[in-house]
Amino acid sequence: MGRPPLIIGPMTQPIETSNRRQWLQRGAALAVGTATWTTAALSSGCSRRDPAPDAPFVRLDGSSSRIAELRGKVLLVNFWATSCATCIAEMPGLIDTHQRYKARGYETLAVAMSYDPPAYVANFAERRQLPFSVAIDNTGVIARAFGDIRLTPTTFLIDKRGGIVKRYVGAPDFAALNKLVEELLAEA
């Protein structure tokens, strides 16, 4: 006596075991085809990038600005906290990337989270001699504008036209990030 037919879901017709293999193969082929098409579409440059929010911010030096005022530059927005070990560990990479590309139209904005005491942020920025803009998001308006960011580090890479190119949760792979920055700086 053979295996009983396999019934999946509320179907009225059972799927025989021999047909199950064909069904799974067709499903797998469809999934691979869809994934390949999606990856090609996303990496081809023909997909639209979501616009970065035009959030206002105040730098440690007291100067005010908005994200939109940085259009024309490749911008990295990094949400971080002085209490975040990964954030502290990634700072040398952020500094290196900033120093490497700043003369070519690259800008870094490090946004300290609302729960981070401003004195800690100012002390950290001064001690480490951070070469880029640091903003304190004491009301949480910047984090909310970028999708209610709660995990640190969370980093956004924004193109010259203000489109979000990539979002990193956790420390980025700096070799890959730098390659992407090179590509974005080369865009018209």
C-alpha cells in the first residue's frame, strides 16, 4: 500500500506525492525567477529611490539646517548614541570615510538620539575630534522623520538628489559603503 495523498490547505483535490515534487519544483523556479528579476530591477538604477525626509536639525555649534539644504552632496546620516558600543566602534570608519570623500562633495551628519545626554555627546565629539556635523535630536523629530528610528546605529546613505540609496542597521561594511559612495559621487 502506497503513501496516502498529501492534502495542503482547504483544497478539495488532494495533491499526490508524485505531483508534489513537480509542484515544489515549479514553485522554487518561480521564486528564483522573481528574486532574480527583483534584484536586477533594484540594482539597475531604474528603480526610484525614496526621498529623504526634510528634517530640521541643530548642530553642536548651534547652527541650524535642514536635510534638503544638503542636496547636491552625497550624505550619510548616522543615528547613534554614546551608550551604544557598536556606534562607538564604527566611529573610526565614519571618520575615515568622511575624510576620504569630503572634498568631493560628501557630507556626514551624526544624529545623537534623544535619550543621549547633550553633555555626553558634546564631550564625545570634542574628545574624538569628530570632523563632521553632529546634531542632538533632543525632541526625536529627526528619528521620527526617518521612520521612527530606535535602534542604533542606523545609517542612511542619500544621493545628490536627496534619494535614500541604502539603510544600514548596525555597523556597515565600510569597504562596500566606500565603493557605493564612489559610485554616487560619480553620478551627475
